[in-house]
Amino acid sequence: MVDVNVTELAVWQKWTLIAGKSALTLLTASQLASATWLVVAPDPVVLKAPSKGQQVQISDDTAGTADYHLFGIASNARAPKPQVREVEAPVTRLRLELMGVTQSSAPDLSSAIIAQKGKPGEFFRVGDTVQGRTVLQAVYADRVMLDTSGKLEVLKFDERNSSGANVSRTSLNDSRRQRDSDRSARNRGSLKDRFSNVRSASEAVDVVTSEVSDDPQKALDRMGLEPQGTGSGYRVSARSPLKQFKLRPGDIVLSLNGQTLGDPAADRSLLTSLDIADEVRIEVQRGNSRFTVNHRLD
């Protein structure tokens, strides 16, 4: 029979043994975890930043790739604006009268006001039929091109007799009195009514000049034109009677006969001088595009 002597540890020894086993277990687990992360997610490689003045060498295989322009050659030049090619053509013999033109930066959007003799003018855009087989083909500053079944003809503004050699003084006075009488009749009634009776650019000018002669600020307000600042023009409001002349709410009238607009007091003399002008040229901004409206004053 074998005697086995069992020695019972003291309490403090038991706690020391337990603490040692726990510490060994935690250390082993930590080492295993570190080894696992080294395999799964190794440390990122950090490259040393190049020193100043260091040049990067490019291999011969890739050095000339850009010279082939695989994706084309970039150009900083702006695309040229579309221009209407002018064509020589005879003057039309059709009984038509050119009353106004509107040139757009996009030629296909240009338009004109054309009237048949003895009738009020109508608005036509490039491509519209003016009469019969005649189509509006192109619009220029002083004339339009008409296409009648492939035959091109020019319609110009009526030439005014400036010499006065064959015009008597009596007829001139009669004409002036008749114009003053017509102007007085147009200046009666509300502004909206007066604009509704306008049939030509010269009649519209009469209404405008009579309005701005007294109080330009109130006149512009009645015409639905909002000043945008000196040199920035006038914005056309939704209530403007000028909408009947193909202006739209939000359009900005930038200049008149080459003179910038925007200051009612300074623009007064310019607007009143239209009474003696031969033509009126209005520059309009609509969104991102600009166009010019030309009218010959009779």
C-alpha cells in the first residue's frame, strides 16, 4: 500500500496560482490575435516623400504616350458664333414692305415684321411662309432674304427721299401737321390703349417720347420697365405693354441706338431724341442670348 501525502496550499498561494494562469492566458491570446492581424491586415507601406528638386524618372515605355493624343487634342478656342452667309440677289417685286428686323445670335431664330402693301405688318421667323410660296430665308440688319420656290430675292427697308428736291414746302407742312394731329390722337387715353393703337415703329416712338418728356421714372414704370442700374438696362415686367412688340417678361433692354441704358434721368434725352431719328436699334438680352431689333422710322 502506497501512502500519498497531499499538501494543501495556503490561501494566498491559491490566489497567486490563479492570477498567474490568468495572466498567461491573456498574454497567449494577445500574441495569437497579433499574429492573426499580421496575416489578415498587414501594416500599410509608407513611402518616403521625395525631397525638393528630386526629379521623377519616367520609363521609356510610357514617356511618349501623351504625344499620340489618344483622346484628341484639347482646344481653348471658343466655337465661332454662327453667321448668316450673305448672298447677292435681286430686289423683290412683290408688294411687300419691311417694317422691322430682329437678329438673333442663332440665325434660325431671327425674325422680321413684314407687311403686304396697305395692310398691317405681321411677325415672321426664318422658315415661315410670308405669302403664297414665298418663305423668309434669312434676316440681315437692313434687309431680309426671301425664297420663292428656290428663287432668292431681297426685301429692303423703303428708301426715304432725303433730297427734298421734288417735295414742295406746302406738302411738307401738310405732312408735319398731319403727323402732329395723329400724334395728339395717339397720346389721348391710357398708355395701354395708346400702345394698342400703334401700327408702326414710328407711332410707338411717338408714344414713348411723349411719356418720358415729363417724368421719365414714372413713364418707365407705366411701361413696365424696371431699371437694373446704370449701363445694365431695363427689365421687362409681366405687365409691360411692350409685350405686344415681341418682348417677353424677363427680357432686358440693354441699349438703344448703341447707347447703354439703365439710368432714367440720363436716358431721358436719348429717348426724346428718337423723335428726329431715322431708325431705332434696340439690343435685348433674353436668357443667355442677345439679339438686336432694328426698325426704320417713317
